Amino acid sequence: MKNIKLASFLMISLLLSLYMGGAIAQAAQMSGLFVPAAATLFLASLVPAKAGYSYVGLNAKNILYPQGRLNPGGIAGYIYYAFEEDILSYPAALTPDTETAVSFDAVGSVPIADPFVMKTGKCFYQLYCTLETGEVKFSMVGVRDSMSFENTVEISFPGNEAEMIGFLALAANRRIAVVVPEQNGKLRVIGHPKFPAQIATAEGTSGKAVADGRATVITIKAAAGTPAPIYLAPVPLTPAA
């Protein structure tokens, strides 16, 4: 459907450009002006410009909900994390230009061709989460004309073993990137080059009664210009060559 809409837009833009180019050439009584005028108009229609100019850029559209869509709550039983020093480059889509964006989808997602690129020998790793205890969420923060978002993920890890204690000690002041699988099959990214994610809180308990939970609850947070976007690219889970 998106390909059909794009093809229709390009065809309409081309036909309008040819018509207007012909009109300009006829008005100027210069037949040789037809091709360059039409080409200029067509190319200009593809490039969104700053507000105040006539352009074909981001337009308002219906945002509807398809009946029957799978929409379960919660996240998977794990998240993916990587230390910032292990990342060679972040996806460019994590820092979108909201003034020149041409679609809502482009701002809210990371395309498949724009993955995290890791340094040699480095990759993302899993961090376990007890099912139905984890959550990814965002909150709009700021003041008028300066609004942005805080993106967070909370997980609960069973127990307080030496490995988890060591992880928290070493990651407490470390910049990281996080990819969170949701139960609907989508992935969400927290952390970007200008504001990497960090552990905001970590609380561990032994529990008091035998029936109590023995767990470590971790919250990871990052600020961003958008809610945590959907990550469509592959997560690099094997060490980069």
C-alpha cells in the first residue's frame, strides 16, 4: 500500500511539473525552457522546505486503528543492552530532523537499513527479565515550546547473585543503549548518540517472608526528542568481525 501511494505521489508530481513547466515556457515564449523548468519543479516537490515556503512535505493524515490488530501488553522475558564504548555508530534515524520529516513513520521508527554498528568483537547482550514485571514507557516533559520525552524501561531480575551485583556496580555510571522486545513483536530503542541511556534506579530485596519475591528491579532511562522509536533493523547479537 505504501509503495502504491508513493508511486501515485510521484506520478502526480511529475504530471503537474510537466504541465507547469509547459505553461512557464509558453508564457516566456521560450520552448527550450520547458525541460529545465519541469525538472526543477519536479525535484523541488520532493524536497520539504522550511515553514513559510510552498512545498510537498509532511502533511496531516488520518491516524486510525485497524480492528483486530494484535495488541498485547508487556515486554519479552529479556532486553538487549550494549555499552556505548562498544558501539561504532548509532542508527541515524535515532536523531531525526522533525522540521524536514516527510512522514510520521519516518520519525517514529528506525529502518531496516539503519542498524547499530558495533566495534570489532562487540555486540548486544541479553539481560533477563521476569515475565509480566517489565515495562517500556515514555513521558512528555518540559515547558511550552521546549517539550521532549523521557523514555524508560523497567525490569525485574530474580535474585541478588554475584553476577548481577557486579553488573550493577560496573554499569551504574556507564552509558548504554537498550533494545526492548515487546509482546507484540516490535522492538523499541532507548538511548541515542546525544543522550545515551543509563541506569536510573536499582533496588534489590531479599524479601521478608518465604512467599515474598527475591529480586532486583532496574530502571533504565534516556531523554530524547521522540518517544522510544520502533527498531526495524536487526539487533547485532554476534561479535562484529
